Amino acid sequence: MSSRHHIDDFMRGRIIGKIKEGRKITDVVREFDIAHSVVSRLWKSFKTTGMCSRRHEGGRVRSTTPAEDRYIVLSAKRNRRTTAQQVANQFLAASGK
């Protein structure tokens, strides 16, 4: 099982800067101790888009705010025997959402 570590924007900028200086990808790979495929993919992405930052992560848009989440948890903890539907009905009555 492999672990994935994302490169922060500062490191991405340093890698792109080294390649723009004229250094070879293999030299940059050795210097930063990163896989060759990662650096070459980063350089290819930079050449096509002109940016070196990561894309925004996908996923479903949140429908509740963190404050509303805290309210839902608090109301569920107050009476542990309530069902999820009852908690949802209480939240609906309180917030109108």
C-alpha cells in the first residue's frame, strides 16, 4: 500500500523554477528526491496551463454550515434515543432548511 503526499505550492514553484532555469528534470528529481513521473507531470501541467497549483478537490457541495452541524450534533446528544428522522425534523423546524 502506497502513501501519497501532496507537494505544497511553494515546493511546486521551486521545482518549476529550477526547470525554467534550464536544469534537466532528472537533476531536479535527484535534488528534491521526488519521483520522475511527478516532476514531469508537474512540468507538463505547467506548460499547458501556466499555473503550478493543484486543482480544487471535487466532491459534493455542503448543504449545512459548521454552526448548523454543531446544532445537529448537540440536539442528537441531548436525547440519545431520538432517531435520525426526528433529529432532521427538529433541525428543519428550527432552521427552515
